[in-house]
Amino acid sequence: MDNRTNTIAGWTLAACGAALGLSIVGGMVFHGERPEKMGYAIEGVEAEGGAGGAAAEVPIAALLATADAAKGAEVFKKCAACHTINQGGANGVGPNLYGTLGEAVAQGKGGYPFSDALKAVGGNWDFDKMNAWLISPRKFANGTKMTFAGLGNPQDRANVILYLNQQGSNLPLPAAPPAGAAVPADGVAVTPASKAENGVRDGTADISNTGTPASGAPSVDPNAAIEGAKAGK
């Protein structure tokens, strides 16, 4: 009987040891780190490296030209848990947002207790600031109390900004950048008009004032031309 009990106890200890060993090995092989690239997007969760990633952002002025305030009202429903937007509305977890565009950043709003991080931004809420805020509040004002991860879809941001602007602000929309404008390394946009101003039309240099023949054209000596004219008289 004792031998049988000892045998059972031995097998039990062996099984526990094997389970512990498998657990350790499994933890080494199947670790629980976040994958480098998420398999699918999760609404309201910011990707590592920040919203927008390394891709170039389309200027908000260009997106506002095609924005839809009605769709912006739908996007704003994500904000309604913390913010009111009606005139005279009460502050909640976040401040009332009526007439926000054009107002000073982190001031007013019935004495709402803004974070020091947001107060340090300064200036007024314009379209570019609001767009940057909606991309990632934490990057816009490191230390903000705002916990929302941001809106990753640029057109959603444009739609909700247009909607916000219609709620008591009504600022004139910024002019959209010209279509097809290229931005070289010096940051100065090159448009057809600027090409003409610099003597460049359709990729061909205007050399009328340079005295230098175009590439491939024969060289002409002005003095020889004058002498030839005299000889022909």
C-alpha cells in the first residue's frame, strides 16, 4: 500500500514538473508582445509610432474643400460622451465646444480646468491646430487630460472640423492649395504661374533676354552678322 502511494505521489510530482517545464518553454516560444503590425485596425486605438505614421499628411485646407458637415455630426457622436456642443451647454468630462474655433486655446469655457500642458500651447484654435489635436491629443499637448487616441482618418477629421466650425464659430474656410502643385526640397510650391514668372514654360527655358542660344541651336556671332549685312548692301 505504501509503495503504491509512493508511486502515485512520484508520478504526480513528475507530472507537475513536466507541466512547469512546458509552461516555461511555451512562454519563451509564444511570447505576448504586441506585433509589429496589427492585423486589423481597432477603432479609437492609436497605432504605435503615432496616428498618421510616416505617410505625408494631406493639408487640412484641401480636405475641408470636400468636407461634409452632416458626416462630421456623425463623427462627433464619438465625442458626445465627454463634450456638449450646444450654445450655453454645460461642461462635462470635457469642456463645452460651442464656438471653439477661433477662441484662445485652453481658456474660457466657463472656467473649465484645462491641463497645464494644453494651456502652454497658446494661440487660438485654427483649422491646422484643431487638425493636429484630433490626430493625437497626446502629441499635440504632452500631458493633456484628454484620453482619446485620435482620429486616424483624415476625411473624418475634416468633416468633424467643418461641423465644429458651424457650431458658433463660422470662420471662413482656408483656401485650398492649387491642384498639382509640387513641393520641392526648399518647401516652395511650383505652379504653372510661378514657372511663367521665372521664364519657364512647358519645360522649355525662355532665353530671349540671356543672349545664350538654346541647347542644340547653332552659335551666332553678332559681329559676324553685322559684317555680313554690310557686305550684302
